Amino acid sequence: MGYTKRVEIRWRDLDGFGHVNNAVFLTYLEEARDEFYTGLLSHDTVNQMVLRHTSVDFRRSLVQSDDLVDVGLVVIQVGTSSVVTRETITSSATGEVAAVAESVMVHCDQARERSQPFPDEPRRLLEAALEQDAKEGD
Amino acid sequence: MGYTKRVEIRWRDLDGFGHVNNAVFLTYLEEARDEFYTGLLSHDTVNQMVLRHTSVDFRRSLVQSDDLVDVGLVVIQVGTSSVVTRETITSSATGEVAAVAESVMVHCDQARERSQPFPDEPRRLLEAALEQDAKEGD
Amino acid sequence: MGYTKRVEIRWRDLDGFGHVNNAVFLTYLEEARDEFYTGLLSHDTVNQMVLRHTSVDFRRSLVQSDDLVDVGLVVIQVGTSSVVTRETITSSATGEVAAVAESVMVHCDQARERSQPFPDEPRRLLEAALEQDAKEGD
Amino acid sequence: MGYTKRVEIRWRDLDGFGHVNNAVFLTYLEEARDEFYTGLLSHDTVNQMVLRHTSVDFRRSLVQSDDLVDVGLVVIQVGTSSVVTRETITSSATGEVAAVAESVMVHCDQARERSQPFPDEPRRLLEAALEQDAKEGD
């Protein structure tokens, strides 16, 4: 369902507790979103999308031996100039969910400053993804 | 009001857009929380506190010339085993708010796995901080 | 020849020039060394090895579209308590060498503080790797 | 002697051993060089300088309680299109040297690709810094 991006955990991702640091979770989410949006929309459109909000529930810590995580992503809302995704970080080793997140991206002008409605084509593609994810989620 | 931690922006904090990357915002928040909790509570108690949830509103991008950020923090809720803080990242150069966040820390057992009520002393200190922040917030 | 570890470039690895930041090159090298040493030696031995020296020649910049790098590693010297590797970071997309490095790891006591000769078994394994790499390098 | 930049250690700088990760040392060095070159030369010149080589001797590990490091920098060589600095990372808490490094920056064309001689003015300034550092080093 939706899109999945596999990311390899690096030693540098851990902090002094031996766990993947909380900030690195946002990097994992970003890797999934980047690849999802880049695959779906034009380079220009993606470059004008800015992260406006993110919220993360940390469920379990990740350690070096988890080795890989799968970041799943579904589109849950498409607005005039924004799109909301729900993202899940799962340990590939254990299948356990490490975090669940929601992220709002806003389409902006070229200066990436003010929000601006999606052009028709990307909007159509995002709505198709939303519909597809909703169907599969049933 | 509350606690403020100044953090210097590093060149490494920027990403390919020339803005401080979203994941680095969590690092700025963590620096403020770490220093706040370490100043208030014992080392052992802080080591048993785990970030359970965070949500961030990104308001403005930060660039190298912002140079420094001030991360403000107030306690907004204290529970049996959890504490919620509201955090604000402000450009020291411009005074503009770059992000507003809320973070939930949970007090856990020594293995940092299961939640466990705060002992009396840290709970008392957190409630005093909460009361102080509420008063100053009036 | 030697060992090769593939690492995926992350958006977070770039800096404000749109290039993979120089510090991240050390992370790529570390990923290769960690996997090489972990595959060859016991967990305990690897945990007692400390990076003592590294030197890096930066030949070409890496960008997001390089996507993946291959970090090649050969053992070039084995001493009583140290091992030297030569490492090469190559863009998987273009085959161009981005950096060539040399790293010295020192085997230490359990506190990871003072150097201590390799036990017989790891030393034998490192010398076998050295010999193998030298042969293939001919 | 030379230039000194103070950098605060962040919790995110540590890795699973509880020590500042080796890659972060390059970030500390970069902070010092950036500030030194930006203070001495024009923005345009600094933007055309690219790190070509770095070598680092790791002498002691840094931990959270070191809190701050002082990164000292002296110019040790100025060429037609390159400048070499020697850098020292010292724990502000203990005064102990954690690392000694040497870095070669090359002045390039605007595309940051091919080396190009320094214009007269920056070259004169770099040579003055070299002379000053040599004098103070006596």
C-alpha cells in the first residue's frame, strides 16, 4: 500500500544511547517523501514543495542491528496547495514499527516562500495517489 | 519566560536549498531540552527520559546568516510519567520565529523501555517549573 | 579487489553548495570499514578498534544525482596493534572517483583508551586479508 | 596564535560509543575555517574555495562533558591557488588536544571545478596571515 522506501541505518545515525537519534527519523521520512514525490511529479514541482509541519510518534528505538528500515508512505489529504502524508518507519529486521508520522508539504512559489496552488497536472497526480491509497487502505 | 538555549548554526546544518534542514530543527530542540532537564533534574532521571512524541510547525526557513538561534522552552503539562514542553526556535539575528514545537518526554525504567512514574522529587521540580511558566505566561 | 560497500546518498548529506559535505565522506568511509571489520573479526575485537588517523583527497564533488557511492577498501598494512586501509569513494552513477583516503585503526584495551596488540586470531585474519589484497593488486 | 573558533558539542555529535564521532571533527574544523576565511576574504572568494585534502590525527576522544571545543587554526602555506592550514581541536574543559589536522583549500573558478590562481588581494591577505602566524609561532 502506498510507497515504501528502504533506508540503511548508518553508525553515524546512532547517538550516545546507542539508538538512532530522534532527528534522524526526520531524515528517514525525508528520504521516503523525496523519492515518492520525485517519482510522481516533475522536478520543478518537487523543488517548490516545502515541509510545513511534521509530527512523529516514537514507538520503539532503532539500533544498529536493525540494519535497515522500511519507510512506508500514504497520501491522506490533498488540498489546493498542500498535501498530507502518513509515514511509518518499520525495522526491516523485526517488522516492528519504530515510528508513525504525519507530514504536511506546501507548494510554494519559486522562491519557496509563499504558498501557491498546485498546477493542474501535479494536483491530478496527487489526487490519483490519494484515491489509490484510500482504496488499498480499505 | 521558561528556559532559553542559544545554539549556533553550523554550515553542516544546511541542505542543498541553503536552508537549515528540517531534521536539524529536532537537534536544536534536543539541545534546549537536554540543557533544561539536566539543569533541573538529576543525571539519572534525565537518562531515563525518552522522547515519545514531537510535532513541529515550520514557520520560516533559517539560513547561514541567521548565525544563531534561540530555543525557548516552557513546560505545559506534567503527568505521572510524562512531561510536555512547548518549544520555539527564533532567529537571533532577526527575532523571527522559525518553528514552534511540542515534545512529550516519558520517564522510563533504566532500560529506557517501559514508562514508569516520576519519583517524587523530579515530579515536584517539574510541577514547580510548570507553575512558574504558567504564571509568567499570564 | 578488497571489499566494497555501497552507500546511498541522502539529501541530508548535501550542504549549501548542493554537494555532499566533506564530513559525510568520513561517514561513507566508516560504513565501509565497519562492515569490512565486522565481517572479518569478532564483535569484541571490532569494538576495541579506534580510528587514529585518516587522510582524504577530495577529487570530485558528489551530488544528489550520483545517488549511490561504492566505497572500496583494501588492507595495506598490518602492525602489532594497528591496521591501515586505503579507501576509495566512487560514484556508482558515473564510475568517477570522488575521494581516496587512508585510515589507521588501532586496537585498544576495553576502555578504548590505550593501544594493545591484536590477539593472534584477528591478527592472522588481517594479515590474510592484506596478503589477498596485495595479490589481487598485482 | 592564529585564529580560534569555539564550538559547542551537541548531543547529536556523539555516536554509539558516547564519543564525538570522527566525521563530526571535520565539521568542527570546517566551522573554524569558514569563520577564519570569511573574516579575512570577500564572500565571493570564500565561495570559490574548495576543500581538496584533509588529514586528521585523532589524539583523544571527546565526550558530552567536554561541552565546548576550541578549534585553533594557523596558515602554514600559501600557494598560487591553494592555502594550507594546521588546525587543532582542544577540549575547552580540560585543555587537552583531541585532534590535529591539516587542510588544503584550493581556489577555483565560479563553478567550483577547476583551480584558479587567487586574485592579488586575497593572496596578499593570506600571505600576511601566514607571516603573522609564522612570527607568533617562533
